Amino acid sequence: MIKVNLTINTIKQRIASLMGANVIVKLNLGRNKFVTFPATLNGIYPSLFTVSPDDKNFLGKTAYSYSEILCGRVKIQKAEA
């Protein structure tokens, strides 16, 4: 479900403000399956951003497009210290 008050530009600004910060990434894999992991936001590009998972054994995807946040497949929040 697309959030009405979000646009790609506001998502890009929000992600840019978290550059280099420790974040919590929550992925919706469908059929009530979720994966949550701590990571560091380390790359921002025009059409996607990358994260480095803190768990070295994590085998999932680490590059996400801004539209995945818009559609609700990926959620990023700043990790609490």
C-alpha cells in the first residue's frame, strides 16, 4: 500500500539524513514473513541506497530502491543508542 504523504523526493531526503548512521532495517518478504536486522547505511545513489548488515553471516540483499520504501516493502529507522 502506497503512503499518501510520501514521495520519492521526501524518501531520498530522509535516507540522506541517515547516511553513515546505524539503522534497523525491516523487510517484508510477503506472506507474513519479516526479516529485521541492524545495519549501517553506507551508500546513496540516484535510484537506490545500500546498507551493510552488522551480521557478517547475513546473506540477504543489501541494496534497496526508494520505491521499496514507498510501497512498504522496506522500513528503515535510526537505531537507538
